[in-house]
Amino acid sequence: MKKYIDSGKIDTRSGFGVGLYEAGKADPRVVALTADLKGSLKMDQFAAEFPDRFIQCGIAESNMVGVAAGLAVTGKIPFIGSFAEFVSGRVYDQVRQEVGYGHTNVKIASSHAGITLGEDGATHQTMEDIALMRAIPGMGVINPCDFNQTKQATIAAAKYDGPVYLRFGRPSWPNFTPDEPFEIGKAYIMNEGSDVTIIACGHLVWESIKAAEALEAEGISAEVINIATIKPLDEAAVLASALKTKAVVVAEEHNSAGGIGELVAGVLAKSAPTPMEFLNGEDKWGQSGTPAELLAAYGLDAAHIVLAAKKAIARK
Amino acid sequence: MATVNELQKIASQVRRDIVRMVTASKSGHPGGSLGSTDIMTVLFFNEMKQDPKTWTRDAKGQDAFILSAGHMAPVYYSVLARAGYFPKEELGTLRKFGSRLQGHPSVERGLPGIFLPSGSLGQGLAAAAGIALGKKLDKEDNNVYVLCGDGESEEGEIWESGMFAVHHKLDNLIAMTDVNGQQIDGPTSSVAAIAPLDQKWKAFGWNVIEADGNDIQAIMDAFAMAKANKGSGKPTMILFKTEMGHGVDFMAGTHKWHGKAPSPEQCAEAMKQLEETLGDF
Ligand SMILES: Cc1ncc(C[n+]2csc(CCOP(=O)(O)OP(=O)(O)O)c2C)c(N)n1
Ligand SMILES: [Mg+2]
């Protein structure tokens, strides 16, 4: 199986911070807005280098969304940054109307997403945001898997013409993908395999790679797909893999409703019905704990992915 | 009625609890909690008609409290435990897996004293207004208290509630703002044009009281004035001027300790500055 080496644990939000700075250096139209979370979103470098293009909005997220839409009308490329819940659920209607229906070129930087946020607990651990944002016509949804990919996805989002919801996280996490340009709309095949396909996004891509290594030790060949761009989905890659392995596992830090599990199932149901297993937050609230404790408790770590892969294979 | 001296002793223990809890959980928000400790101590040990032995989530026949600035959970949990809502030993479980003391207040596990969750800012004043209105509908005489942050007051929803409470004449609503002049990214003045809070609330039609939120006697007096306002048909907003991180010299007066846990060494240093009065958890 393809070897992945962790070049050093680092949070994906730091990848966003570097990517934002690079995007700002490359294009003077890039502006960054935050709602009292400049440091948490790692916007410090951008703010220091481009003070005129950094806009502090205070703790007022709905206003921030509208201001970003207005800035976009004037030709700016606004990135708005806050915790995932506060730039999705809290401002859903503002995003829906002024960004989605308004066709404004706003990039939503959504940090601290998912259960791996950890100790802050359920109020901050949004597990519904992919569903919400997927449901907005024309909204691109990207959930990169590590520091390098988040940095590159940020740069790509700045160049992309249209609204994007860019989801990343808080914990220090293995950094293992090459530092190369991100292609929006492309599923990344992390490992080719023949017995089962494991599809994941975000932090769970690393867990899926660990699971594939464990499966290989047992003589099971797992294909691992980093879906990365959730919308528009790389349907061809998903279909080709499912037709090859005939068993699919989908893992995500998200509620079962409206996440990538249902998304993939929808694609396969149309033209290649395949036995599937789903690992997600089910229909439960999050809670406080360390990321590792929570991934284990909610059945989202490598060990659970291994079990799910075997179950999917047994159903062929 | 507790004396000023007794309340000061409780506040000292609550501050020890806050620093020790946040150190043990290696995360959490000590700054705002320490600054609002005196307010919360007076509220729970002298002011509110709410008894841990008879507490129920429907708030029937008692006063109610909502912590709108949910990140100040450490001070909330400490005063609840010290007032007898749950064993103080539980304070050591803050933010740990399986604990009832979630990172932000939660009703999921039935922690006594909590009426509604908070953590996403700006929502508690509306919730308190709802409870206050419910009490009016039930012809109940009890008061509803709510604590907001000054940074939190940048949320539009706070001002929606501000109009609502006046329109519905909720003079049983006693709102408080912890005016510590700090929020995550720095001093509030460097983040948003939230000042002057007194004129804003007055213009919204509230009975506005300003007091030193780190002076026990001044806090008691402010509550007395708030209650004297009952019958006026106006809700009360007490603007409590506080110092973030109050009581621990290296945490005081800066946003840097908004949401950062001290090291064990820093915790030990803080303990030297805070008298243990009721026995640590
Ligand atoms: C809706 C929402 N936006 C942002 C946050 C992140 N956040 C938590 S506390 C805080 C600062 C609050 O400032 P203030 O109310 O003054 O509290 P203090 O820092 O003084 O404790 C922010 C931005 C949040 N919890 N909820
Ligand atoms: Mg403040």
C-alpha cells in the first residue's frame, strides 16, 4: 500500500492561515473578515501584512456575511472566518440569501468543525454544516484533510469563481499530503485497492489510511478516497471505485443526515447499488472530550473503519 | 443574608476553583470567569431566590439565572457546586469525557441549575426574556437574571431582545453585562464600537444601573436598586465594570487569558494569591 508519512502534526486551520496569506499576496482583491476570532482562524499574518484588507467585524456574524456579500459586489474576494457553527448554522439565512441566491463570490472559512473540536462540547461541535451548505444551490463545499491540503484548497478557493464553504478543524493532526495545487472537484485516490472502498473527508482521511494499513496486514486490499470537494462531487471517481471493489464505507465527522454518506449513497443508488457502511455522528449531539476519545466513542477512528470495511465486504 | 466578609470568602474559593478546574481540563476560559466571580457569588449566595434542594428546570416559584456568555461556565459551575447543586468533587471533571460539566452549559445530562444551553453567544438574553414573560403569564413574582459579556453584546440578537423586553414590560428581568473591556481579539474598543453601552441601553428604554462588579457591597447595592425598579414596567440592565482575570495578578486586565489554561506552575502561583476558605475540591 502507498506509504504516507506524517511530516509533523499541525492543525488544518494553520493551513488556512498560510493559504489565506498566499492568496492575499497573489491577488489584491482578497480581503479577510473575522468576528473576533482572528487568532483562532490564524489570520494574524494576513492581518499584519495587509492591514487595509483585514476587516474586524466584532462578534456579529450575520452582519459579517452581509458585509462580505457587499464587498464581493465591488469586486473583492472576501474570506469570512469564524467557528464552523457560527458561519453556517447561525447565519444560514444570510448565507443562503446574500451569498447563495445573491451569487456573490464569498469564501466561508469554517474552522473548528466536527467532533474533533473536543473540549468545547456540543455547542461548538457543528455536525450539521455540510448538510446545510450542500443544500444551497451553487455553493461549493470543500473539506480538506490536512495542513498542506487546507493551505492549497484555500488558494484554490480564492481563484475559483463562486461561493465556497471551506471546512477545516482545530486539533493538531498528521500532515501527509504533498504540498501541490488543489483541484476543486477532484476526488483524491489516496490508495488503490480492490476489496473495499473507504471514502472520507477531513481528519478522517488519516484514520482511513491507518485503517487501510491495518486491513492490508490482514490481507484485505482497501481503496482510500479523500473526497475533499464535497460539492461538486467527483461522481466518476466514486462510481469507478465502487464498481471495482463492490463494497463501500463512508466516514465523516458529521450527522448522518445530509453528509457525504448520503451523498455517495445517492450517486451509487442511481447506477451502481453497492453494499455500504456508514460511519458518522449518527443523529447524536457531540460532547466534551479529547479528539481521540471522541473519535473512539462516536465510532469514527481507524479501528471502527476496519470493522465497517469487513462488514461491507461480508455483504457483497 | 450573607455579610460582605462571608461573600468575599466564598468568592476567593470560587476563584481557586476556576483556576484549578481550567488547569485540570487544560482548556477553558478563566479570564471572564475570574472577573465575574464577585457578581456570581453575590447572585447565588445572597440575591437569588433559588434553592438547590427545590430547584426544577421549569423555574416554578423561584428566581432563574441564565449565563448568556456560556464560555464563563467555570464560574457558573463553581458557584452551583458551592451553593449545593451538585458535589464539589464534580468540578474536577470539567470538560472531560462523560462529565456533566460540559465545556459550555448543557442540559443534556441534567446538571441541576441549568435551564438552557449557552455557548453560541448572544442568545441568553432572549431566553431569559422568555422565562420572564412566562413568569408574568403565570402571575409569578420571581425575577429572572442573565449575565452577558460586553463582547457578546456586539451580537445583533442582544439588541433584538433589548427591544422585546421593553415592549413586553419585563420589569422582572434583571440583565447584567460583564463590562471587562476585553474579548478574544483584544480590548473591546479595538474590535467594535460597542461603547457607550449605558447610552445604548437607555435609548432602548431600559432602566440602566452602573456599578463596580468587583466590589461586593456595590454589587449588593446594584441588585437592591434593580429590584426597587419593579413595577416600573422597564427591564433593568446592570452594567458591571469588572477586571478580566481579577484576583490573579498575571491574568488580570488582559484578553490573553480569555480562553487559555494555566500551566500547573502558573496554577500554583495563582493559588498563593487566593485564600482557600471552603476547602478545595
Ligand atoms: C456566536 C459566537 N461567536 C463567536 C464565539 C466565540 N467566542 C467565544 S467567547 C468570545 C468573546 C466574548 O467576549 P466577551 O463577551 O466580552 O467575554 P470575555 O472575553 O470578556 O470573557 C468569542 C468571540 C461564540 N462562542 N459564539
Ligand atoms: Mg468582555
